[in-house]
Amino acid sequence: MSDFAGKPLIGEIRLARARAGSSWASLAEAIDMPVAWTVSALYGQHPLSVAQADLLAEKLSMPEGSLFELTLAPYRGSLDISLDPTVYRFHEALEVYGPALKELIAEEFGDGIMSAINFTMNIERRPHDDGDRVVVTFDGKFLDYRWTE
């Protein structure tokens, strides 16, 4: 699929999920992992165990071993889907609010960063009179910049 240049497995997974009528939540439940992590893993951003890959292939009615590639150490962040409007809006939000987030993190925690390695994420719907809101929570460990010898 052109949205995922160089990643044909993602297209196969998306089609298999649609054909199976499976929700992302049901796939996450099958492997006892958070839904955001599971979607990210199926997009090649986290390694699955062989047991998880086999179980997900079964749930998606994909051939045995077809998800083995997802058990290998991934090249994270290697998807070029920046033209997708949803992903682009996250980039836009970080362009606008990124410097403010950096300043507020520094003020609250000191000089450092939020880890995307020791990290969880949650997405929720919040009803609002002007249209439902998307609430995205990033929960990353603070890592301070420090000199070590």
C-alpha cells in the first residue's frame, strides 16, 4: 500500500483485520497487551514474541509464520505516513506546542526529556458540546541530561 511504502506487511495486516472483522482492542486482548502497543507492534514498531505473532496470525486468518518478521528488532519511526491528515495534525500540534512542552517539562523536572522507550500511551473519547474530543495521553519516564564519567 502506498501509505506504507516499503512495508507491504502492514497493508496485509490491515486487510486481514478488516476481513476478520476484528477490532484492534480484541487483538490486543488476545495477546494481553495494551491496544496502542499492539497496533504499533503490528505496524512494525515493537517486536512481538513468536507466540504473540502466531496467535495474531491465527486471529487474522493469516498463514502460519506470516507475522514472523514482526518478531525481529524493528527500525522504529521508519514509516513515511506524514501526509496522512491525522498523523500530520500530530506533527502540526508538536510544531506549535513542542517548544512550550519542552519549557514546561524543564520547569517541572529540570533539563531532560520524556522517554519514548519507557512509555505508554492512551487514547480516549471525551464528550463535548462542540463535538467529541480526542484525548491523547503520553506517559513517559523523565530522563535527565547529566554528565557521567
